[in-house]
Amino acid sequence: MSNEPPPPPSGQPPEDDPFSKRPPHGTPPGQGGSPYGGGAPPPPYDPGPYGGGGPYGGGGPYGGTDPLAGMPPLAEPGKRILARLIDFLIISIPLYLISLPFGGAVDVGNNNANNNDFGNAISNSYNGHQLIWSLIGVVVYVAYDTYFTHKDGRTPGKRLLKMRVAMLNDGSVPDTTSSLLRAVVLWVPALLCCPCLWWLVNIVLMFTDKPYRQGLQDKAGKTVVVAVR
């Protein structure tokens, strides 16, 4: 006669089946052998605020060995660029129209046919009048980005294309400090210093940065841009 215990009844998992011992969802990481609480899958991603433990499944931002495990999908770079363009137009068109009674935000009056030297054209175009409107633009763009990022992680452009900004460490909506720092790093150099170079660097980073596709503003604010449903 065999001394082995009889097999379990049909439909009942064996005693050594790890899934039969899975603790309830929400068990702290490390107590169940999984960043999600004993092997339980993370909750469905909520397209609203990251309730229910955050987008990382309640088990930390990195989900174990894979830094992207448990996170919602990263936003596609192309959609991020389009969302930024939408936000830019939302601000720049009204701002330009408001500036028209005061001479316009861009003063090109000195760049006539008699001024063919490229260096002189650049020097003459960026005069005191344009500098004032550039500073006004910086304030407006930074305030716009800070407000919407801190509100729910979504500017109108991001909301339209179904993406949001989240803190990298836990998926929460960025606080005021992170939102402001992110906006300053994004817009101040782009509007006052080196727009072409700044946008080029950020676009390249969105396609090449590993593993989170962070632009310079994301690295400064410790944020990531993710897709929502």
C-alpha cells in the first residue's frame, strides 16, 4: 500500500499550488513574493486620478526587476509632440491676438529689404519690444503648464490625446513644486534662449531615453508621461 496522500478532489488545487495561497490583493510587497501582493495582478488602470494604489499596481514604481512592470503604457512620442503643439497653439494664438494692439508679439519692422545681413537681422528683430512679450509668454506658458499638470496631470492637449503626467516614484499627480519645476525647465530655455536646440533635444530624448522616455523636463520634475484609456 502506498504511503502517499490521496490526490485532491477534482477541481481543487493541490497544496503546493502557489495560486491557492495567494494573499488578498493589497498585501504589502515582500510578504507574498510579488510586488503586487503575492502574485496577484495589479488593478486595472484607472483613466482618472491614479486611485486604487496608483498605476503601478500598489507595489512600487518599478514592479520588481522590470522597471516598467505594473506601469501603464508609456505615452507614444508622436502623441506627446502633437499634444505639446496643441497646447502651444492654445496659448500662442490668443497671446498673439492680444499683442496686436500693442505692436504685436513679434516685431519684424526692422527686417526690411535693406537689411540683408543675417546677423544684423537677428539682432534687430530681438529688440526690447519682443523681449517684453517673450517674458510675458514665459509667465503664461509656465503658469498654464503648472496649473494643469498639478490639477490632474493633463493639459488640454494631453487630455485630448489620452495621456497624463505622473510622478515616477508612485504614479501620483505631480505636486506644485514638481509641476512648476517641470514647466520652467520646459519653457524658459525654449522661449528665451535656444528654442530649436531645446525642442530637438527633448524630441530625441522622447524617442531614445531608456526606460521611461523622459524629456529634460521629466528628469527635472521626476515625472513620466503615460497613456490612459
